[in-house]
Amino acid sequence: MPEKPHRLLLLLPFVWQVGLVPVVNDVPFAPFNIPFPMLWQLLGIVFTSVVIGVVFHLDKRTGADE
């Protein structure tokens, strides 16, 4: 187990963007006439930003920035 296990959260955006592509590509749902895979990518940007923010906060709390 790594010294800072919260950094494993950084794998979640990778799984979001790459691991779930086969599932997302076949979704016919198109809100506001935006193809769902495009919407999925846009939401992935927000999700990735949140995950990086959480990891940054946890790093600061554990003193990793020193």
C-alpha cells in the first residue's frame, strides 16, 4: 500500500475517461442535442477537477506539501 493511499483517487478520472468508453459509446440519449459521449467527456472534466481538488486538500491536511 502506498504511503499516501488517498492518491489512488487519481485513478478514478482515468477509469471515467478510458475504462467506460465502450459503455458510453452506445448510449442513444442526447440531452440538448449534445451526443452523450461528448457530454460524458465534459462531465469528466468537472469530475477530474473535483478529484484533483480533493487529493490536493488531503495532501495539505497530511502535510505532503512540506
